[in-house]
Amino acid sequence: MKPVPFATDGPLFSAEMRQETFDIVWRTVKEKHFDPTLGGLDWNKVREQYAPLAAGAKSNGEFYNVLRQMLGELHQSHFNIIPPEAVVDDDSSEPKGGSIGIDLRLIDGQAIITRVEPGSKAASAGLRPGFI
């Protein structure tokens, strides 16, 4: 997986927020990955390797890159971390033009799916947020 760098503005997340976010990402993969063996990867060992790096991150961008590197251990192209500031929350009820059912954001020159509309053709085709 090729990391997708991006700008992250704002104050550094608190140590508690970084730990909680790291735990959620790690646990979600452990509990919900389609392959319970993770291709033979020792996910507990991955946690031991990346938890100190996440805790010691000096910026939010560095923290997200640690999460991306951890997910990169899975060697799966469709796993990525998208920071909240890269996602636009558009709950407007205004009618919109035709759509295939996805929202894209350009992050460091790459189009990243940030939202898939439930029931859309994109959802039926198996597209998911984070796909490049």
C-alpha cells in the first residue's frame, strides 16, 4: 500500500485521543477483517511495533502516517486512513445532479473515495470509502 500524504492542520491530538484512535483501528482490523488469520500476520506483534510510534507522533499527519504504515502490513491496496478534515460532511437536502453514488476527494494527487451512497450502483459494485 502506498501512503497518501496530506496536510493536517490544527493542534496535536491529545495522547488519550491518539491511543483511543489507534486502539479502534487496530481492534477493528482484528475483529472485522475478512480473513481472520490476516494472511498469517501476527497482528499482536504489529500492535507492539506501531503503538509506541503512534504515541510518540509529533503531529497529526505523522500519527495518521503511522496508522497507514500499520495497515500497510496487511499488504492490501484498499486499506487507508482518511483524516476527518479530508471528508466534507454534506447533509444538504438540496437536489443534486446525477451521481454514481460516490464522493471523491483529491488527496496528494490521488482520487480517494470518501463516501459511498447506500443502495447506489457504486455500493452494489462493492466500492467502499478509502478505495483509491
